[in-house]
Amino acid sequence: MKNFTKMIGKLPFVGKAVIGLLIFRFYNSADCMDRRNRFIPLAFLLIAFVFLHGLQAQLGIKGLGFSAPMAVKILFGLYTLINICVLVAHLYLLVRCTIFFLKKNMYPKVERTRKKSSDKQETLMLMVTVGGQAIFLSCYLTYG
């Protein structure tokens, strides 16, 4: 499951920039209060992402039932598959972070560093996410 989540994390989606930063800060929390203050927004965001990706997957499944050309049905299928994979990855991250939150005396001994995405990478992630949503919605509204 960890390898699956890493594979999904390599895909250029804009949500990973926000989630990655929150998870990094959470795992590097210095004490119990800091950990709790970082866990609550992280858990809320992951739960919201799970809910929203679930809705998007349902839209993709509904789109598969439309009378549309085969290329559009393939697009709906890919959209559904990607959203389900991202949903599963978010659920896994939520479970891992919750388990880490509940463990006692698990504080970092060494300050870790995080490699920040370049502006080009962040632009690409934004373009892929917004472009994919725009293509899906245009097909959904056209054939739905």
C-alpha cells in the first residue's frame, strides 16, 4: 500500500503540494500540542479530499452510462480510475497520520528537510489538474 501511495504521489496533481507540506510539518511536530495542532487541519483536508474525490468518481461512473463516443467513454473511465486511486491514497495517508498521531513519544530527533517543488513543477501540476477537470466537465456537460 505504501508503494501504491508513492506511485500516486508521483503523478502531477496540485493537491499533493498542499498535502505534502502539511504531512511534513505534522511528522516534524516537536511536542504533543504542536502535533495536535498540525493533525487537525491535515485530517480535515484529507477527509475533504476523500469526500470530493468520491464525488468525482461517482460523476465519472455516471458518465460511463452516457451515450457517447468510445473515446469519451475511455476518458470517463480514466477519470474514474484516477479519482478512485487518489481516494484510496488519501485514505491510506489519513490512516497512517492517525496512527502516528495516537502514538506517544514519537518526536523527531533530527530536523528533516523537505525538497520544495519548483515553480515549473507547480505550474505543471496546476495545469494538469485544471486541464483534466475542464476536459472532463466539458465532455460531461456535452454528452450528459
